[in-house]
Amino acid sequence: MMPGHKKEKAKDIAVLMMAGRGERLFSSIKVKKQFFLLDGKELFLHSLESLCLSKCFQEILLVISKEDEEHVWQSISDDKIVNKRKIHIVHGGETRNKSVENALFSLKKKRGNFNVLIHDAARPFLTVPLIQNIMAKTYRADALTYCLPLADSLFKEDGKGIVYLDRKNLYQVQTPQVFDFRKILAVFEEGYDPECTDEFSKAVSAGLRTLTLLGDLSLFKLTGKEDLQLLRKLSVFVE
């Protein structure tokens, strides 16, 4: 940086998705999975702290259920890393698509263009380097995602029996995903397949410039009770 030049402030925005109930886990852990305690800290705070520490964003939106608002604000105020950050809350909808839509529409009045990162709170091992890596490549595409090549053999059953699938060129999609805000907003405004719950897929269908980055096994999503053991094991190795 040249003498006399101030470092430009981040203008991008992060969205942390945490409005779901996590029905498949609720009966086992008796709490919404985003509030499940991992190493003494609620699950959503692990990702939120990394988003704050990355210094990539001017603000962070938390997409939550209206009923959780008081609890979320209390959790934020008790966390020394995030309690003084610029954090806003948006109420989610009945579906993932509606929740993302609510977040994007809440940003429509902001001037200029910027990038928006979308991440699932159920993927708690998001790290600062992973965030900074994807944000550093936003100049290369309108939509970016982390993904992993499939390592296991795959088959499907049909009326004739078991058919193995060629896993070459098959990938597991992860978050975070990052988008040119105005372009992903246009996708949601102009209409999309409601059966599609992946924002990157919508960008592909809309013909946006896309970029895939090699993901990380630690970005797995906590979905069912079988994931709890893996979650606890990974917490030992992921800072």
C-alpha cells in the first residue's frame, strides 16, 4: 500500500442461513441444530466468528426464525468476538428459497454493487482462510462455490436392479457460495425452479459466469444424528 493511501473498507456482505428447524436432529438433541453446543459455543457462532474475523464484510445478515430473535441477540451480545460487529437480522420464510429471497430483498436499497456470501450455519467449521480465499477470487466470476469431487462409488436402483454410476466429474456442492449481488438478485426476481434449493445451481441455470473451488471435508453439513460423532471428532482438529 502506497504512503498516504488508506486501505479500502470492505463493502461486501455475508449472509448466514440459520432459520431452519433441523427436524431430523431435533428429536435427538432437543434443540435447533444452529443452537447446539459445540465446545461450549452455539453452532452458529463458530461460523459467525470466522466471518467477523475475516474482515471481508461491511456487515453480516443472520437469517433466523422470528421466534429466535431474542435468543440470537443475547448469544451475540455474550460473544466477545461478534458483539461489536455490524450484524443485522432478517426473518426467514417457510422454505430455504424464501429465506434467501428475504435476505437478498432486504439489501435492494443499498447503493452500488457488491458481492454477497451465503453460508449455512449447519456447516460450523468455516475458517478465515476459506472465506478469504473465495472472496479473493470474486473478480473471476459472478457466482462461486466450494465443492468436493465424490470419492465413493455410487449406484442407483431401478426396476431392473442396481446400476453403478460413473463418479468422474461428479461433485458434492458446499457452502460458502459467493455471488455478484445484483446478478443473483435478478435471478430471484425473475423467477426460478422452486424445487432447486441451491443458489449456485440457480446461477448456473441463469447463465451467470461461474467458478468452482476445491472445497474442504471440514465444510460438511450437520444434518442427521449420524453426523454428531463426526462433528465432535472434527472439532478436535479444526481451529
